[in-house]
Amino acid sequence: MLVIIHGNIKTMEEKDYADGYLRIEDGRITALGDMQEYSAAGQEGADVQVIDAKGNLVMPGIIEAHCHMGITEEKKGMEGDDCNETVDPVTPYLRAIDAINPMDDAFHDALKAGITAAMIGPGSANVVGGQFAFIKTHGRRIDQMIVKAPAAMKVAFGENPKVNYSGQNVSPATRMAIAAKLREELTKAKAYAKKTAEDPDMEKDFRYECWLPVLRGEIPLKAHAHRADDILTAVRIAKEFDLKMTLDHCSEGHLIIEELREAGFPAIVGPDMASRNKIEVRNMAFKTAGLLSKNGILTAVTTDHPVSKIQFLPICAGLAVKEGMAPEDGFRAITINAAKICGVDDRLGSLAVGKDGDIAIFNGNPMEVFTRTLCTVIEGKIVYYDEECGLLC
């Protein structure tokens, strides 16, 4: 059991606690409230680990809603880059869990930044890249880190698939072909789904079986789209096939706010800390996240690691706040909004009884540059601890 006392607890729920406590048992939060309630409950037993937060900020573990950590490994070049299978533009059957290396240094950087979970998957070189997984950021065996897999199906619009295949004398070489290939694949997947529904005993087709959770609405399309017209093409196709979808990057989303509000899909904005190294990101700006959020669009912020570093995720949220996003929306963009968009808000993104005991303790606002992470907890276990902070009792 782990108990945190005297914390400035920001729950991302309806009520916060300026001087509060939180108890975690068997990996889940079992109690939280004001310190007066804790004092009335009596002292903890000898087998309980106690953290005295000393008035520091206690909040849900931060969530990265879109990245390639462990698939594009740091320091390893081609040998550690498993992000894109650039020989076939349609590869829905690829699974992120078969390529994520938890030994990648980025995982430690994430823990040191208070990031306890991340949505990780293939890149955007293909029209259909494969299946994302949502995992915890601590562990050595990926099977034990999984929260949800598959968690989304990656699709991509715009420059990346177009540029990757145009020089290979292979379709797609145009935006028209990108959309056509995706429609073709979805049409075949729907036909397969219909056949399996009519004949449950039919032989499974590995290529199309992976589409069933998407077609059933259990997981979304995860659409890489920067430019306004590409974003709206993604919307058009998702509506055509009646699919859930997240709009990832959404760099020109601020130019089509009314259209996006009407469409109703959530946005994962970023990586705004990166350079404008492609034509389609020329309008990329930190103001986008705030403008979308203010207009009622469920919004998260991403680093797109390694495009920008995973540990800068809370700083990216801070820069969005600097450019007009409401401070509370900045917190939500890296906690509960990210959890909702990734489909894991029943377990993560806020502090409430029954949710996972994933906690980050900071000596200030994590969206400010000088703030230090004092402690990171995943399922009640301390996975990062600043030895100088003196919080352990």
C-alpha cells in the first residue's frame, strides 16, 4: 500500500484538495480527500509506504496521446527504427507491441517528466500504418505494460505517404490515390466483416481481421493530417464509413474551426515545438490547441516523440497556454482529455477511487520550465524519485 499525505491534490475531477491525502492499494486508488479525514481515519500500518508531499502538487500521471517512443529508438539509427514499413502502402495488420522496445532511453525521460502512459504506434509513411497500443511507461516486458491493444488504427493523409511512394513508381503518388486506397481497404474490410457475421465459422483472414474493432466502433482511426484539406478528407471518409476517429497533428485546425466543431472528432495537436520542415506544416502554431479547445473541440497536446522529445510534453502544453489556451485546459490536454481521446479514461487521466494509482508529484506547475518532478508513481509503485526532495517518510 502507498499513501500520499499533505499534497496539493489536483484531481482533474470536480473537487481538488489543497491539503489532501490519497491511498493506493493493489494498484488502484482506494481513498482520497482532505487531511482532516485522513487524520480521523488513524495511522497507517507498518507495511505501508508513506510519501509526505509537503504541499507540493499531486496530480494524475501525464499522458502522451501520440508518439513513436520505443519504435523509433534514440541513439540507434536505422537499427532501432521500426516506425514505418515502407514497402507496402497498406499494412493494417502491423502491431506496435511487436516493435516497442521498453529499453529505449526515452522511457526513463518520460518517467522523469511525470509521464506515466503513452499511445505508441507506427509512423505515417503508409496510407494505413497499423495498430497503435496504449501502454504504461514503466516496465521491461511490453505485454505487462499494455493498457489497451489494439487502441487505434493508424492512417495517414498528405505529404508523408505521397512523398514516400511517388518515387517508387507505386501508388499513391497523389492525395486522390491516398483517399482511394483507404476507401478500397475499408470497403474490403466491411465486406469481410459482413461475411464473418453471416458465417462465424469461416476461416479468418489475417489482413482484415484487424479491421473488425474499427468497424465495430471499439477503436478509432488515428488520422495523421496537417493541412486543412487533408483534415477534411479524413473527416469525409470517417463519416462515409461511420467510424470513430482522432485527428492527429491537426496543424491547420484553427483555420477550419467551425467545420471541425460540426464534425465532432477530437484533436491531438502538435508537435508544435518541431521545425516547419514540410510545406503542409507551414501554419503550425501553439495557438491551435487553445483555439480548438475554446471552441468545444476535445483537445490534447502531443510531442510526436521523437519529432520533439517526450519529456517536453508538459512544456508544450505550457506554450499552448502562453499562446491563449486556458491554464485548466492545458492541464486537461495532457491528462483527462488525452485519456478520453485514447479511450482509457475509465482507468487514467484523473484521480478518483477505482482508477489506476498513476501519480506525478511536482514542486510547481509542470507546464513551467523550472518545475521539477519529485516523484512518479505507476499503479502504486514509485518508478522515479528525486533523492533530494525528501518526501519519503
